[in-house]
Amino acid sequence: MKIAIGNDHTDPTLKIKVKEHLEAQGHEVTDTGCAVGEKCDYPDAAGKVCRLVQSGQAELGILICGTGVGMSLAANKYKGIRAACCSDTFSARMTREHNDANILCFGTRVVGEGTALDLADIFVNTPYSHEERHERRIAMITALEDNWSEQK
Ligand code: RB5
């Protein structure tokens, strides 16, 4: 699977571990995020991953900041993006199955390495259910975007 990953300056080493973990499973991971020693604003970092997902160059995205919250707030402003901030594996699984979330967000200051790798594994490996009730509800979310202008 093609996955885009991005992060801000709060512990880029966690991003590197998640990237290497997914690559070891055969995934192609595009890193658009902040390197060790750099400073990055999370809305900018979110935009880089969102654009890759919007264009189809990545099937899923992962965004990491201090809490995951800022990244999810920014990412959900992009048309077609359904970003879920998760710190537990149940939510990471359910947001793929029910919400067809296409971006996972989590925080370096919230989850440790083990949970971060589990979150990424579950998010990437759980398919969307395609059940009618979920299709209908996701269409309702998409309808909310209709008055939004296209993102730059
Ligand atoms: C950066 O200090 C921090 O605000 C950011 O990483 C994130 O947690 C915001 O939601």
C-alpha cells in the first residue's frame, strides 16, 4: 500500500520508527514530514499529506504531532479527508471499518512507540466495511463539504 506520513517537530524519531515499521511490511511510505532538528508547523505538515491522499498518490496517510489533535483539526479541513485522532487500537480499527478514515493522527506526547506501531498496523490493515449504513453516513459527512471552496 502507498502511505504518506508527516509530522511536526515533536519527536520526529517516532515518525521514523513508524515509517520503518511499515516499510518492513512492504508498504511504500512517502515521508513529507519534519526531520530531526527542524521546526514545522502542524497545519503545513498536515497539508502535505492531505494533498497526496486527495490526489490518490497515497491511499492512506499518517500524521503525528504532539497530541495528534492539531493535525486532525487541520487535515479535516481538506476536501475528501477523513482524519481520525486515535490513541487506542479499538478506535483505529473502527474508524477504518465504519468511517473509512483515510488519515490516522496520533501524538508523540500521548502514545509510546509500541502503541504507535500498533495503531499504524491496525489502521493500515483494516479494510472499510462498505456496509450500506456506513456508506450513507459517510455520504452525509461528504455533503457537509459541498459549500467549501477547494483547498489550495
Ligand atoms: C507543538 O508544540 C504542539 O502544539 C503540536 O505538536 C500539537 O500537539 C498540536 O496539536
